[in-house]
Amino acid sequence: MARGLTSAVKTELATGIIEPVILVEIGFSTPIYLTNASFDLTSSVSGTSRTYLSNGHLRGITGVQETGTPTKNSLSVSLSGVDQTYIALALTENIINDDVFIYQGYLNSSLALIADPFLLFYGNIDEFKISDNTSTATLVLLVSSHWGNFSRTSGRTTTTNSQQRFFPTDKGMDFSALTVRDIKWGREWQVHIY
């Protein structure tokens, strides 16, 4: 995909001495801006100057793919849950369908961010998972591109998070992913004795 790289980026790429960085914007009710750089970065990738924090909470991004056809691409963004800030947001707000922007930027030889990082991925949060043990906690956001919504049927899903949003103590959907056949409800399952 042609991204229309700026001349500053092209010039710096030609030197061969570059350091790539990722800038992540997650559109929670109070948006968060994170980077994998070892220091905070300020950029105006979306027209407004923003500081992307290098607080160590961005643990990784997996599953980044690029295709030339309009297909549903997805990836996962792992955030540290040790601080509990992001886990609290996930559990108290409706973060499903929040926007996620991932930009690719480059640092020059002076460790300054070259102007105009490009948009690597844009999508919406499909679901999230929280995992923890005695030594660490992680919040994983599963993010799908906008093409994912074309085949989606609106409404509730058969996930624990969706069920517990309306019935907080109900654990009826904990094993819904294990059931691969349709569950028949109502009159279709009545036993007829002839």
C-alpha cells in the first residue's frame, strides 16, 4: 500500500540509520497515547500535538498484516495491567468499538521523531481479555479493521463480557466458545412420544 511518505521520512530512510517507533492511540473515554520508544515522544500525527508516553504499559502488538484486498484484518494490543488503570477502564466503561490508531514513526540520528509518522493500522476494539497471576497482569485488546463490521450482525454476543454487562453475576456464557453446534430453544426440543 502506498502511504505517501513525506520527503523527510524518505530522506532519513535513505541514510540507513533509523530507529522505528510505534505510536498507539486508544480512544477510551479519556484517550491514551503510548509508544514503545524508551522516552516520551510528542507528535502531531492527527493535527493536534500529543505526547505519547513511554511508561512501559505498551507490552506488544501482534498479528499485524497487510493485504491488497478489503478483508477483515485484526491484531491484538497488549497493555500492562499491573497499574490497574487500564483494567479499571475496561471493566467500568463500554470500550467495545472504541477507536485504535497505530502509527509507524522513525527517530533520526539525534533521536528526534521525524515529522509525519504514517498510519499503520486503524480499527475498533472487538473484545478484550484480562489475564493475571501472582506476578503480572495483562489487558489484551482485540482490534479489527473497519471491514470487520460488514459481516457482523448487530446485537449482543455470546461472550461473558456481553452477558455480564446486563447480568453481572451470570456465568452462563463462560463456556459458550466450547459449544460449536446451535442450541435449539423452545418448542423444537420438546420430546414427542407417539
